Amino acid sequence: MKAKSYVGVTGPSTKQEAEQIVRGFEQAGVSSDSSHLPMIGLLYSSRPKNKSQFDYRYPHEGDLPEIFEVISGNNDIFSTFHVDTDQPKNLSKIIFAVADCLYDTGLCQGMQINVKNPPAEELKKIKNRYGGMKLILQVSKRDVAPFDPKCIIRYVEPLKENIDYILIDASLGKGGEFEAYHCANIYKEVASVFPEITLGFAGSLSDKNVYPRVTELAGLIGGSDFFFDAQGGLRDQRDRPKNVDINYFNEHLYKYTSFNPEKCANYQKKAYQALEFVQ
């Protein structure tokens, strides 16, 4: 069965932030019976530069179980783990070391693979180990060039047997734009080749633009059978830490941001209003 589409919020790094996101979905009146699942994603990276002390979007590794417990306290929410590494050949080993306890206790239902060229055999190992886990493959401009439907199809083809979702991500959480016309062209061609895989998009979605962008995309593709995820657009810029070089800071502004619960709650409400409008 094709995986159900969702409305995603990625990037809580504390228990309090997760509680605020759960509350936002509840206040929006969302449940597992809604057209799109509510999704909350936590970030994890094996790269030292992406640890919590260097990138405010990442939770402390030791805090992951309790944050997932908050999310899983609402049975309607699709809880996901977004994994990044520069060691794709060791992907399954890296994931198993962190995620076994999350899966075994029922805290994590999906996993997003934010890795360039993940080996098909590594995805198969993950799928075999975590039988009920939904796998989300991120496809970005980092992975595919030119960023067009044919190249995306070639990239996905060897991986298709073990993935449930394809996230077409123009942003990598760094503010790249979600362009409805371009997304619609990608959607139509990729969906025709992989009809069993659920497609979705990310790229600078926020409380200010989610309604017009979702309704525009739905109009262009003729329906709302797609998912979408927001991260950077729900955060505020923070000042440069004293121990961070100014040039590095200016090149990596997205790392030094704070979650904004008000923006997030407005995004959640407007996202589902948009979906209700296009039904």
C-alpha cells in the first residue's frame, strides 16, 4: 500500500520544542484520520560539525529517547528520524547504533535518509532490520545535477525497492526555494515512473507562504497527493556565539537559529487549511 502523505515539521532539539509542535498539531484539529498525517522529525548526524553544540537544530544524542517519547505520546503523529552522514557505506551500522532502541520501544516510525548516493544494499539492511519502518529518501541539488525529473528518476531507480517516500528538497534546511511550477513538473514525471512511492517537497516553507504554495501546487498537479516539510522557515536567526568565527557564521547562518513556536503553530494551522481547501 502506498504510504500516506504528511505535513511535516523538522528540527525540534529539545523536549519543550517537541511538546510545542505536538500541541500545534492538536490545536489544528489534526489526527491520523486527516488527509495528511502530522509528522515531526528529529535530526541526527555522524559529522562532528553537525553536533548540537555547533548546530542548534540538532538535539543532544542522549536526549533523543525522551524527545521521541513526547512525540509518540500522541498516537496520531508520524515520528521520524532524519539521518545524515559522510560515510554512506557505513550507513546501516551508524543508524543501528543510534536507532535500535528507538525502534524497539516503538518511538520511531520513519527514517529520512539525508545522504548523497546511499548504497542500495545499505537501505535494504535498514528495511530488513526495521520491518515496519517507512524510509524517506531526500533528493536535493547536492545529489542530482541538473535538478530535473530525468536525473531524479535515474538517481532513485536503483533505490526504489526500499523506499516509501521521496522528498524533493531544494533547501537542505538552508532556505532554498519551493517553486510550485518546477515542483509540479518534477512531480508529474517522477510519479508516473514510481506510482507506488509517495512524493513530497521542502524548501523555505513557512507560516507566511505555506497556504499559497500548497494550493498552487495542488492546482498544478490536480490534487493533494503529496507531502511537505518545513524547517528553516519556522526558525529565527540568533546572534553569533563569541567562539565562532564571523566568516564561518555568515556562511552557516542556518545553523545558528532558534525554533519559533508561534510561527510553527501558524504553519500547522494554515497547512491544513490549504489541504482542506483543495480537497
